[in-house]
Amino acid sequence: MTSNDLKRMQRMGFVLMPNFALMSFASATEPLRAANLIAGLTLYDVAVLSPDGRAVRSSSGLSVDCGDLAADGSGCHTVFVCAGGSPTDWADHAGLYATLRKLARQGVRIGGISSGAFVLAAAGLMDNRSFTIHWEHAAALREAFPHLNPRQARYVIDGDRITCGGGVAPLDMMHALISERMGSHFARRVSDWYLYTDIAEPMAPQRASAAERFGTYHPALLAVLEKMEASIEQPLDRASLAKLAGISPRHLDRLFSQHMKSGFLETYRGIRLQYAQRLLEQSPLSIAEIAFATGFSSASHFSNAFKAMTGKPPSAFRLRFPQN
């Protein structure tokens, strides 16, 4: 890369969707500001945009003035969709999808932050691509787009598609992008500017380990719990999971009683119902569809189990989707 290339400004667009998270937005944009300060010239110009050019309110209630993506997007080197909230905040934006597809055809690099990958998937821009999304929205994305399988990663760079789980992970992503352009030494100076010394690898987990989430370090039990999380729609029986862990079903029951303070079936049902709650809150699927997606034989069976766990019927979590 020549000195002229380094001095050439890159315009980075950030399309804000309703209820976007300020943490994710700041983690993505602040490293660009620091890069400019450290370099002593404008390496990056941040353009804050929205689908219609109107101001957008964050999840914390702060309103941010925006330019119009359709008018200003083509001048960007990269455009990130920064979303949070739930699918009701960013689904069914046909005009936005068309604009993003047009920008992609023009050679603009397209990215998604937090749940922004859902918007890119709805626009048809993630087919045959490797990508990630915030873990809270992964279930809704898989149900909406069964042919897509997001990776459990902090960020993924796949050519001209860039996705990030959100939160503080954009700090890691921007470190990688700045390093790609300006070199690792310069990128380290940017990260040090924010006292961010523990830069994570792309495939680092978004969540705490299973051992930390479940509060146990028993290897056989952890293998079963992780398999339970991966087998929601078609739950496996006790014998199959015991065989997976290399122990007897009776010993498996003892491990659940000793380490989890609950039985095998109770624990498995709880994992499935927690997944169901995310779908209730994050997807427009009907209660019957969610029941089958979480391995229940009927909507009534699911509703009874859900109310027993939460004290409320599934419909109480469907306020964003009253039609269901």
C-alpha cells in the first residue's frame, strides 16, 4: 500500500435501526475517531445514516440525527447495519433491502453489527456466506432463514461481508480492519488508546463457557449439557446422551442430581423453554410453530410447560407480535 493509499479517506457508513445499542455503535465508531487522531489526518469519515434519513432512537432513548442511506450510501467504502431490539424494529424494510443490494452491486463492502446480520439475510446478502450475529438473535435468524447457519464468533470477515456480534466485539473487529489497512502496530496504538489490551480472536466465544453458564466442570455432564443445547427441536433421550458421555443412564441421573440439583428431564426442558422464550420475544413465529421448534408435541403441551416454568403463558411474551 502506498502513502497515497494510506492518506486516502475511507467513508464508513453506519445505518442505525430503531433501538440500536449505543455500546455496539460506539465500539465500532470510536476506534475510527482515534485512528484519525493518532494519524494526524482523516483516515476515516464516519457517516451516520438511516433508511429514510430521519433521526433514530437508541435502546437507551438517545436520538441520533442521520443522513439518508439511499442518497449517501454510494459514497461509502463500507456500510454497516447497526441493529438491536427485535425483528419488529428491523424486519419488512423492503426499501432498505433494495438499497443494500444496490450498494453491494456497486462494490460497497456491506456489514452487520449485533442483529444487523438479520437485515443482511433478509436482503439476500448472506447466502453462501460465513457470518455471525449476536447470540440472542441467532435462534430467530435460524427459524426465519433455515438455509443459513450463523457462526458463534465475535466477528467474521468474509470478503466484502463483515459481521459482528455487537457489544464490545466491534472493538476487536475494528482492530482487525484497521490492522488490515494500517498495520498491526498502528492498530495496537488505537486499541491502547481505549485501554483495550486483551484483543480477542475472531472465533472467540460470544458467551461465557458452558462450565460457567451451568456452574459445573464435570466433563461428562458438560458434554451432555452442550448436546442438549444443540438438540432443541428433536430432543435426545437419556440413553443416547449417556452413551455420548460414555457413562450409564443411571450414572447420568446421579450427575444431574449432584451437580445440577435438578433431574435430567427437568434440566433439558428448562433449556428448551429458555430457547422458546427467546423465540417468543425475538421472532414472529406462532406459538404452535415455536412449540414444534422446541420439541413439544403440541401447542397446549408447550403452553402448560412454559407457564409452569415462568408463571406466565407464552402469550405474555408476545407483546411485540400480538397477532400470534
